[in-house]
Amino acid sequence: TLTGHSEGVALVCSLGNRWVASGSDDKTIKIWNITSGQCEQTLTGHSEGICSLCILGDGRLASGSQDNAIKIWNIVTGQSNRTLLGHGKGVRSLCAIGGDRLASGSYDKSIKIWNTRTGQCDSTIPTVHRNGVDTFHVDGGGRLVSRDDDGIVFVWDLS
């Protein structure tokens, strides 16, 4: 059992064989050693609860929050080295789409594609979702699949 958040845990994200990250309504992300059960890092910086987490590789983690922001974290140091702003409502879903690119979906019904190294929004996909974008998946053919609470699934060609 991993205990340490002061409010509900919204999600968890595997960071490999020994580590897991948890995001909470208490505005923190905790990095856990699942072998020892110990919290190794507490990441702070969001002003609202955490809605989404995504491992980016090379020691980086992305987090989305109800504060409309995405933060890019160095897992080793526990520091946020970039904040991505552009959504009008909370960031509900994140998905690494290769290289330094990240897709984000929001309660504002938009999908944005970001360069995580520069912090720039490369594009905003005009969406027809009626509710906030809930879940993403990237297939091997360069397509992004999104869904919302209405149960509608859309496929977007990223090429």
C-alpha cells in the first residue's frame, strides 16, 4: 500500500519496473519505489488537482492539471523545467507521440500538439468532440485516437 497523498488519487503512471507516479487532487505528484513502498519524490507546482500523467522518456514526466497547465518534470531532480500553457480548461489527457512531441486533450474540447523541448504548441487540432477529450492512443501509423464522455471515438492523422 502506498499512502501519502492528502486527497484522492486521480491516476497512476508506470515509470518502469520499480517506480510509479501518482497524481492527486492534493495538487501533487508522488514518485514511488514500489519495491520498498517509499515515496521518493513529491513534485509540487500545480495550483489545482492533477488530471493526467504521461512518461516522456529520458527521465521526464508530463502532468496535466485542472489549472489548465501542463508541466514537464525531471524525475531525477523533481523539478519542473517547462510549463505549457494554451488550454482554456483543465488538461484531462496526455499522450507521448514520439520524439519530443506530446498530445494534450482538455475539458475545453481541444487537442493540442506540443514540442516538449521548446514549450511551443505546434498545432491545435480542430475537434468535434462535444465533451472534454478524455483518452488518447497513438497507433503505429502516425494516427492519434481520441475519445470523450459521449463514447465517440475519432481518429486523427498526424502526418
